[in-house]
Amino acid sequence: MILEGNSATTRLEGKVVLVTGAGRGLGSGIAKAFAGAGGRVCATDVDEAEMEASFMGMETSGSRLLKLPLDVTDPEAFDYVVRRVLDEWGRLDVLVHAAVIMPLISFEETSHAGWWREVIINLGGLFNGTKAVWEVMKDQGGGHIMSVASLSSFHGFANEVAYCVGKHGQEGFTKSLSIEAAPHNIAINAIGPGRRIKPSGVTVAEAESVPEDVKSTWADPTELGQAFVWLAGQPPNRFTGLCFNAGMIVDAIGTEGWDFDFAPGKVTSDPEGMKSRWGWYASQTGLGY
């Protein structure tokens, strides 16, 4: 569902967005939400077949969509994708790193190769993507870099050691890089779904056979993607170094419209934590919110 109100379909007119992990789940929903808001979207995934299935028919819907294969663990591949985007549209305003793997496996069963593969996709992909877009965003005067948070960004869970490490690492990346990015007007933030979504390991094909009573408990990823659209529509120097709750943002948009009266309690389940992060950011940069 695309939320209406305040010209929702043209909020990002002229903006260029690159989304990783767009072949399924939340990554696909985020890319579709940006396209629905008027953005020019480069959707990427290591699985080209899944991406084709996920975006079938969108080219004829008026969306400006570029689909490219991308292994986020490969810095040169990331650089190539960014060059293609620049060749196509001349700029790049938003990077959303949604690529992730999440094998539910105990520490004892985790191999060295499995550990590093998970960490380099979940966390290394964010680093590779940021390095690939950094100079582009600096040269054009700013931009937004976003990652996908979860409860695993703050808590530990059994059989998710590598996954939790990656998500915790994204939080540290967001907090620290936002300080270095401030002079360049580049916002670094994370957004968690805030609602139950389809498990990352379930493919598009597998999801079709999941019972309807189970699928009905999954939030619509394109609806949650509206939170990323909202954040990308803010000036980069307004919010940075923070972690948001997509479900709460979507509720605020639905109740008050896209330009809702901002308050921490409307965008995060930890408003005091957000205020604390504001204070730390200000103490390190001399800039306030």
C-alpha cells in the first residue's frame, strides 16, 4: 500500500536511490516504495531471478527502475553499479543497504567460512556501499545512507551470533560515521521494521506456499518502505546518527500526513535513547538538531 497525502507519489521526484538486497522481503518493498514516491531507483541483488520475479511488471507502471546484479561483498562490483547509476541519472541521493543473510545456526555449528560470509554481507556490504557512494555524495553536497536495523541490533539471540554481530556493528557504524559525515551533509541512519516481516531466509517462491494465516501476520514491506521514503525526504542535516522504527513512522504518516509534527515518540520505541544520541552527536560535532 502506498500511503497518500501531501503528494506522496512525487515526494522524491528527481531523487536517485540505490537499494541492495532488493530481490525479496523488506529490500524489495523499500525499492518499490521509493519508485512509488517518484524516485529513480536502482534495485540490486545477488539473485537476479528473484529480483526479476519481485519487480515483474514495474517497468510498465511508470516507475523509473534500473535492475542490476550486485554481490555486496565485492567492492569493485559496488563501484561498477554506482558508475552505472551515475551514467544513467547523473547523481545518487540515497543508499539503502538491505542485503542480509540470516542462517539460524548455533555457534558450535558455525564454520569460519560461514561466520565471515555472514559478517561481510551484513556489515561489510554497508562499508563497501558507503565507500562506493562517499565521494559522489560529497561532491554533490550531501545525501542519505541507511541500513536496516532490527531487535538484533540491540539484543542477543540464540543461533544468531554472526547476525547479531553484524546488526550491532551497523549501529556502531551509524553512530560513529555520522560524526565524520556531518561536514559533508551526509546523513547516516538505520531503520528497523518495527513489525513482523517475512523471515529473510524465505525466498519469493517459498513464500507462495506459506499458509495464509501465517502470511497474514507479516507486515507489507512496501508499506514499511514508506518510512525510508519519509527519512530520505528530510534534509540530511536534520536527522543523522539515529535509529528509527518504520512501523511507527508509517502510523504517524497515516494519522497526520507525510509532514507530521515530529517527536521522538512518534518515530522510535526508545525516545529517550534517541535524545541521548542527539546529545552525543552535538557534543562531538558542535551541531544540534
